[in-house]
Amino acid sequence: MEKDKALCIVKEKLPNKRYVHTLGVLETAVNLAQKYGVDQKKVELAAVFHDYAKFRPIDEMKQIVVNENMDDALLLYGEELLHGPVGAYLVKQEFGIKDEDILDAIRYHTTGRPNMTLLEKIIYIADYIEPNRSFKGVEEVRELAQQDIDAALITSISNTINFLMKKKQPVFPATLAAYNYLILKEE
Ligand SMILES: Nc1ncnc2c1ncn2[C@@H]1O[C@H](COP(=O)(O)OP(=O)(O)O)[C@@H](O)[C@H]1O
Ligand SMILES: [Fe+2]
């Protein structure tokens, strides 16, 4: 599918603010893909569709997790975790996007996981640092992303874990595993 067609599809599904966020992720991800040498077409589709399912009814997303035998843990760590895996499922079903690299980047964009592909890392980081984001610590990750994508990932994942812990919210195990994987690899 062409990027412009994908953009038309998500524009219909997302409120304007989320669509503008998606455009920011697209621009940032394409930039990182050029820097790190990742297929531009794959990065474009993964970026445009990453939040495709964000505004689906929670019950519908939970039903898909159950019916499609996805990881049960997705039902236990907060509703925010549903839209990645469900989005990957829906873009395959509805638009015939079968490229597993693209689907994985959509699937894991919220939680991360150990041993992420470069495409997954780029979507994760682009989601975190796109120009419309303005939270404490974002500038440091923007700078790291230009030097060392793994360093950017360690900082953003660690910020997210800290953020969840401060609010006494549960942390999805794959996110902790992603952090450990990156730290152990550094040594
Ligand atoms: N590892 C995690 N475990 C549990 N909840 C998480 C985790 N990572 C992110 N979240 C929740 O998901 C929200 C962000 O989802 P994400 O897909 O990264 O962003 P977006 O809002 O752009 O869709 C966070 O605000 C947080 O509440
Ligand atoms: Fe998201």
C-alpha cells in the first residue's frame, strides 16, 4: 500500500490531534530510517498505522485478544496495551498488510520487547520523540536517537518504567525484559 492511501485510512479513524501525532511519528521515523538504513516503505506503513486501533472500543479489542489467542497478559496490565497488538491484527485483516516486520513494529510499539528489530526500535522511539511530544526527558532522547538508537531506547524505556512506578501502575513484563536485554547487551 502507498503511504498516502494509508494516511487517508487512518485520518478517518483518528481524532485530529492523534492524526497530527501520527504525521509527527511518520516524519521522525522516516528520518531515523534514513540514518540507520531501514527500508523506507516499511517504516512509512508501520508509522502511519501504529495507532490505527487506538480508538476502538475496549471491549472489542479485548474480544480480539481472546479470539485470536494473543498473550493473556495483555488483559492484565492496562487497556493502553491493547491497541498495538490489535492494530497489527486489524491492518492485516482489513488491508491485507502481511509483512511481519511492519506488523511487529505496530504490535510492539507500546511495550517494546527483548531483541527488537531496527524497524521496531525506530517506531518505538519515533512515537516517543516526535515533534508534538513535550514531556520531561524528551529532549535527551531526541539527542540520543541521533547518536545511538539503543541508548535512546534504554533511556525511553527506563523513563516509561519509572513513570508507571511513580503512579503505582503495573509494568508489562516484556518492557522490563526489553530493558534488561539492552542493559545486559551493553556490558
Ligand atoms: N510497559 C507498559 N506497561 C503498562 N503500561 C504501559 C507500558 N508502556 C506504556 N504503557 C501505558 O501506555 C501509554 C502509552 O501508550 P503508547 O502506545 O506508547 O502511546 P500513545 O499514547 O502514543 O498510543 C502510557 O501512557 C502508559 O499508560
Ligand atoms: Fe500507541
